[in-house]
Amino acid sequence: MVVHVLTTAEEMWDTLNVMYGNGKNFSRVFKIYEHLFELKQENKSVPEFYGELKGRIDELEMHQLSVTDAATLRGYR
């Protein structure tokens, strides 16, 4: 995440708002993270577990910006 390279709290909050401020996606992104952190292999095969993990990560990438440059992110406002 790009937040650690910013110098002021305002820059950090502005960047986070741009990255996660879309009200439609915020709750979905949160849910995807929740599922990722709770995901366990249990008695699934490795390919089955990997497929589920990869599916969640792919879904997360669809909902999040892939830009990491702070200036570019602020330009999206």
C-alpha cells in the first residue's frame, strides 16, 4: 500500500479515501478480506484450496485500484 510513503496525515487520508472511498465497493472489499483471512485448507486438496484462494484474490483485484503512485491516486478525485 502506498500510504507509508506519504508525509502528512491529510495525504494519507486523502489517498485512502480515493483507494477505498467508493461506498459501493467498500463493504464488498471488506467481505473479501474477511473471507481471505478466514480461509483454511482443512480437508481440501491443494489445487482446490489454491483455486478458492486465487478466486478471492482475483475478485479483490477487480474491486481495488492497482495504482500505487500517490500523485496519480489523488488525481482520480
